[in-house]
Amino acid sequence: MRILHTADWHLGKTLEGRSRLKEQEDFLEELARIVKDEKIDAVIMAGDAFDTVNPPALAEQLFYESLSALSDKGNRPVVVIAGNHDNPDRLSAASPLTTDHGIHLIGYPRTAPVDIEVASSGEILSVAALAYPSESRLNEVLSETFDEKLLRDQYDEKIKQTFQRMCSKARKDAVQIAASHIYVAGGSQTDSERPIEVGGAYTVAAESLPENAAYVALGHLHRPQTIKRARTLARYSGSPLAYSFSEAGYAKSVTIVEAAPGQTASWEEVHLTSGKPLVKWKAEKGMSQVYSWLEEERDKNAWIDLEIHLTDQLSIEEIHRLRKARQGIIHIRPVFEEAASAEEKSRSRNVPIEERFKAFYERQTGGAVPDEETVKLFLELASGSEQEEGDET
């Protein structure tokens, strides 16, 4: 069975007031082509279909039109779970109509898997669908105290048990897939994700993901990534579009999973071409460099975060001229050399050594986040080095 995993569409989301609906429409058209060309048997959308609990009407219309195209008149099952941005009641409101067309809209965490007959492969797909499991949506108080570690442990254990309960009810002859919209410890975040945990409380350990599922389809993190410590194949498909400049340079994709009952799953990444890239311009030579880039039509079809190194203030007329020359310019940030130098020195002094190590580690590994043991080891080494220097003096 060939399953396409996607997530975090965020339909209706804007970029500093600029509509992204046309880009989202282009993505969904591309997704429909991928599903057809790759002979996909089923689609799983792992949460955050919309960007707000009250999305614009055009975003909802695009959502339902796209689901209809993906399902191919009910011949291809589509499973959609609610994310932390979605209104679970609103998402599942149309399920009495859509289920008959092979579209399963799941707003709240379930206690049993969704078993679906997949005609194209002649197999059963069993999905342990854990829609965004906030404490309120789990409908229980995890801890009566506000102790962060206790709350985190209770939440992690609850998620683990919920997955186990659902997976234990799955048919043995089915392709078993789990899906959820959660933050798994160790995942690399970006600025465009709305936090779903307070101080790390709503965090799930990789080891708590269900090991008897052939694949765990995850949503919430916008960067495509595989969870290394999970006992089974678990992956974030990432968002289809870059939604903040912290995602500049990220390749966007969807994940295709090949799975069969009782067998190890395999996956491949299919990169997307739709949507405008988000790029950062750093004009260290001032306005002349910016106008040179504009004349050569650099990044013509992109959203731009512009940093200009200056000696004098930008006038209102110059700002209007820049925005008129390129409508894709989102931010214009003047940087004055003396201030930049002082700010950099101050920032370096004020940032804790632990945070500086994490930033260094992420740069060196291409975005990975060091685990607690690695950070602890570094701090021990750093402390030992400082002690030796003190002894020498």
C-alpha cells in the first residue's frame, strides 16, 4: 500500500498581511497531481488544515474542494486529523457527509483505530488517529500540581497509553499506521509553529510512539524530518509552504510510505515546487546593492526579508520606492554599523553558554537539536575547563 503523508497546510494563513491563498491553491493542485502520478492508495493529513479556529470562507472552500479531488470520488481514502490550530468541532462537522465519500475528518483523540478498506490495494488500512491531544481534548486533568516535570511525565504517559490502546485494537491483517499532531522531543522547530507545550510540558518522548505501527505520521513541525529515537519509522512531513523567514532555504516536500501488513515500512520524499520561496537579503553595501539586485531581478518570485547596512536613516520616500519596485519585500530593516557591532557584542555576552552551544550544534549538524545528555556533557566539560584555568591562576 502506498500512503501519502502531508501536514500543516495552514489554509488562510497570511504573511504580514499578504495572502498566501493562491500559493496554497497551487500546492493542493500539485498534491493532486502527485497522488495521481505516484499511484497513491491513501492520504493522511496530520493536522493544522487551517491556520485559525475560524478560517476564512475561501480557505474552507479550498479545503473541501481539495479533499474531493484527492479522494477521487471515494476511491482513495483520505484521513484528516485536527491540529492545535484547528477547531476540532468545526473540522469534524461535515464528517456525516464526507465519510461516505472516503474522507475521514477526525477532530478529537480516539480510543479505537479507523479501519478502512482500500480498494486499490485490496488491503485494510488501520489508522490510530490521535488528533491534537491537548489536556482539554483528552478530557482529563493530567496533574493537579503545576510541577513541570510531573506534568510532562503524566502527559507523555497518557499519549503512550492512548496509542497502545488504539494499536492493540487494530486488525492483525491490516497495514497499521499511527497519526498525531504533537511535539516529539528532539524535533527541530521554526518560528512559524505556534507552541503546543508550556515550558516543554506538552512534549512526547520518541520512545513513547507506538512501536507496533509500521509508520507514525506526525504533524506540527514545519521542517521535514525523521525521528531518530523512535522504535518504529516516525516522521514529520513538514509544511508545504515556508510560513516564516526562519524557514528560508528549507526544501518543502511530502512523504510517500510503502507499507504492507506485518512488514517494515519504507519511505521516500517528494519535493514540492509550488509556493513562493522566502529569502533573506543582506545588503552590506547599502542601497546601491539593493537597487542592483532589483535591476537584475534577483529572487523575482520570492517574499523578501531585507536587511540594509546604512550610515543614515532611510526616508519614507525611499521606503515607498523600495516597496513599489518589488511588492514581495516584506520587511525592511536598516542596520547601522556602530549599533550593529555594539548589539552583537552585547548579545554574545548575554546569551548563556548553553544556548550558544545549542546554536553552534544546530549550525554544525544542519538543524539537529542536541539532546539533554549531550548538553549536560558539554556543560561538564566547559565547567571543568573553567576550573582548570582557575587552578592555573
